[in-house]
Amino acid sequence: MPRPCGIGRPRKKPDSLTGDKAYSSRANRALLRRRQIRTTIPEPRDQQANRKRRGRSGGRPLTFDADHYKRRNQVERGLQPA
């Protein structure tokens, strides 16, 4: 996407983001949702338990694509310094 004034680097945003459980905070997910970036971040067990404990008001379970998450590990191993 070109910049309006033509100066600087073009602005880009990723289509999706894959992260580990450490990035599963409500603030991170809200920011990514606001920017319309799909996420593949597993939900930690404590967050699952809190959501289930709240019942209906706990909200819907998060979507999670396990196959997409497995590929994350392959990318990380490929980027390790030699």
C-alpha cells in the first residue's frame, strides 16, 4: 500500500500471525482483531478454565488451526543460526 505523501516505506500488514501461548493475552488479541489480522495462538489452560468457569458470559472458544500451528515449529527450526 503506497504512502499518501509518497515519502517513506510502504505500509504493510500481515494476513495472519502465528504465536505461542505467551502471546495469548486479551490485549494482543484485541489489537490483532482491530487490525483484522487472523491469529493462530493456542489458548493457555488457565485462560480456558477461566472462560469455562464464567459459563455463558465467558464467551465463545477461540478458533485454533492445529495444522497451521504445527508449521510454525518447522519455520522456527529453519531460522536457527548455524
